[in-house]
Amino acid sequence: MTFDELKNLDVQDLVDSLQNLDFENVGAWPIAVKAAAAILLFALVIAAGYFVTIKPANQELQRLQNEQSELMKEFEEKSFKAKNLDEYKKQLAEMEKSFGSLLQQLPKDTEVPGLLEDITHTGLGSGLEFQEISLAQEQEKQFYAELPINISVRGDYHGFGAFVSGVAALPRIVTLHDFEITSAPDSGGQPGGLLQMTVTAKTYRYASGPDGQSGGNGQQGGQ
């Protein structure tokens, strides 16, 4: 059908032709109806092909692309770890060595009296006079035990400074807490020229026994 034939097509005649179509004799349909039917059939085939084949394929492609992206990310992470595995092992060995060195600095139960002697000698060497040095109740933590030591000394600021520096230089780990410095009374109960310092020193031991206990209790000592 030419453009002129389409231009001169009577719409009413076309409607009448559609109403009188014989579906058992498609070959007798008018050319315009055949063309419209072919276009409609082609559109239906395209739509069916898209929803049945193309759309599911696109969704599967998107899923595979996302999965590929996740796998690539996982591969990069594992590749980085594998590349630095030797460095990680080296760092772990250094950490274990450092941890072992720290454990060696934690006194054992049998070494606590010697530690008290070291603290006492440090104080006396700094020109201090001890009023008290005694062990308090041991406190169990998750991986270690904490042993407080109550200390009370008389002296001056220079002696206190030398004492603190000396305790920090001890080969065993000892930390100082809760400093309190007041005027020390003389023998008559009046303020004298010296100062009195109370402080809590804490030392630690590695809790290696069941439930974090190694079987030692704090001991009382004095000077």
C-alpha cells in the first residue's frame, strides 16, 4: 500500500473490515490490516523476548558483576595479607619477645621481699626516713595480679624527687600512685621543717594459674 492509498483510506471502511475479518482466511484480509497485525505481532514478540530472556539475563549479569566485585575485593585483601605474611610473622615474634621481657620484669612471690628491700634502700639512699612500708591486699586482674605497697616517708622535696627517680630505675616494674605531701610534725607535735609523703607503690605479677591465679598471696612487711 502506497502513501497515497493510506492517505485516501476510509477509516470507516477499515473499521468495517476489522469487524468482518475472517480469522480462518488471513490471506483475504486487507493489506492495511495485515500490516497492522504484523506490527502488533512483532511488538508482542519483542516484548515477550525482553521479559522472558533479556531482562532475566540483565539481572543475572548484574548479580555476577556484583559478585565479581566482592571476589576481587576479597582477593586483594588476601593478596595483601599473603604478601605481608612474613612481616606479620616478624612483628608477632617481636611482640612475643617484648611480652616475655615484660613478664621477666614482674616479680614472683618469692621476690617481693627483695623488692621491698630495694625500695627501702632507695628511700634511705635519698635521705628519707620511713614511717611505714607494708604490703596491701593483692588484687587479681584479668591477666595479672596487682600488689599495692603502702609507703610513708619523711624528708624534703629533693629527697622525694630522688626517691621517685630511684624507684623508676629499679629493674622490676613499680608504679607510684596517690601522692600526698604534708608538713611533718616534730616530736612535740608541732609543724617541723620536714615534709611527710604518703604514696602507694604498685608492683605486678603475671597470673598464669587457673582463673588467672598463680597461687601466691600478699605478704606483710615493715620497716
